[in-house]
Amino acid sequence: MKHLVSVSDLSREAAIAILDTSLEMSEVNDRDIKKLPTLRGKTVVNLFFEDSTRTRISFEVAAKRLSADVINFAAKGSSVSKGESLKDTAQTLEAIGADAVVIRHHASGAAHMLANSGWVKGSVINAGDGTHEHPTQALLDAFTLRSAIHADARGKGLDGVAVAIVGDIAHSRVARSNLVLLKKLGAKVYLVGPPTLLPSALISQADGYSYSLDDAIATFKLDAVMMLRVQLERMTAGFFPSEREYARIWGLNADRLALLGSNTFVMHPGPMNRGLEIDAAAADSKNSLVLKQVANGVSVRMAVLYHLLSGGENE
Ligand code: CP
């Protein structure tokens, strides 16, 4: 595999292989010296046209822990603000000598374009493109859930695990990648949210859906709820009456957390709108995997870089 643009690029076996390598990487990350020589001499460029905290920082840490050189490029403060195109930006980075380009872009399809354009010779990793996909987020979510459910997770999928993805599904690349990857790993995936934010094309791929979080909690025996950020910046219309109404009907609060019970994990890709899609009672609860998701992001991105850049050849 040369690029990671979509979770559809991965077979179940390839996804499990990355999750197993992530486990190895997490053991490296638990050591005092968190460094491997695997990618010495390689250059990884982080090309971010959209804001990011978790993804950008964890890709940088991941590449450095594998001994790669890292160039961080943010559109803000670059010649993109003078009108330079994606093609010219990519070719400039190619001239500098990039073995991998990690790209986040506001346009759905930007990562696919870069991977298939010939503008760069190295690997392309999609770090989130518009409302399309965020494959490394889905991998880190699957890794986090698998580790929470299985004491010895190596080699395992998520067969029979019931997950509800809740909220602003229409605008969520995280939901699209998770729906496909979780199902590939054998999970049952339910979509929950307001009718205006639940596209029928995605409902048809899920194991069930509900327009009511309360009904979903009562109906589906959930092992995990994956709350999504309400992406107000992508909304061009009134998708729900008010933020207060959204929080009342679809927010994960203390009452709903109690209804879910002590065996259901709470997930959120971040950044969280506390008080809107999730309350502190849920985000900071003992069932919350939110910070584990962030920490696992480094191990999973190390594994992805390792698989793409070393061809999985190094021990
Ligand atoms: N989950 C996620 O992609 O977060 P960032 O936007 O901070 O990278």
C-alpha cells in the first residue's frame, strides 16, 4: 500500500495489521526512550490547509518518534495566502524532497487528487478532507475501542461490538470513515441524529438508525457511543431549531450517561463542544475514552507511517 486516502483502501486484514502494529508502537510509547530508527533519512511533510490540534501534533510526534525529518506547513502564513494553488504547493514540497505528505484540506477529494495527480512521488496520507474521510481518526478510534474491549486485542477485530455514531453525521468525515471501518471490523453501527443531519445514503449502510438518542439508548444494546462535534462552521442552513434544543434532544448528558450504564464507553474525536453535543459529566466520566483516543493517535499514526514508508520491512 502506497497511500492512505480512504478506509476503503484497507481490507479487514490490512486494517487489523495496522491495529496490531499500533499496539507495538504503543509499547514503544510507554518506554522512557520513545524512539525507533525506522524512518531515519525519510522526510514527512504535514500539509495543513485547515486548522488542527490533535491530528497535526500527533503526526509530527509520530514521524519524529520514528526518526523521520518533519516539515510542518500551514496554509496560514504561507504563499497559499498569495493565491498559490495546491498543485504548485505540492510540487514545491516535492522539490524539497518529501517521502510522505500528510494533507488536511477543506475540499473533499483533495487527498485523492494529490495521490493520483503525479504532483508528488511520495505517499499521501489523508488527515481529513472536507466532509469526505478521516481514515487515521477511524483507525485510532477502532484501536482505542478494541483495546478497551479486549484484554489481549492482537489479531482481533470488533466482531459484534455495537456502536452508535451520534450527532452531525452529514458534515462528519469521522462518521463516514468510522461507518466503513467499524463495519469492516465486524461491528454493528447505528446512526443517530436529527433527520436534517442524517443522510439517507449513510443510513442505508448502517445496521440501524434513530432520530432520537433516548430511543437509541433504549433500543440498541450499545458498547460505545461516539459523539460527533456539531460542525457549525460547515452549516449553511438551520439544521436544528437552536443549540439549546440540540443539547436537550441529542446531547450526551448525565441522565443519558446513567441510562447507558457502566459498560458503555463514551468516545468523541475532538474538539468537543462541551454543553452542546456532550456534557462534562460524560466527557470526563470514568467510561470516557476521549483522552485515550488522543494518546492512541500517536501510536496509530506511527503504525500508518511505518506501513507506508518502510513497506513493513523493518522489525
Ligand atoms: N479529531 C481531529 O481531527 O481533531 P483535530 O481537528 O484537532 O485534528
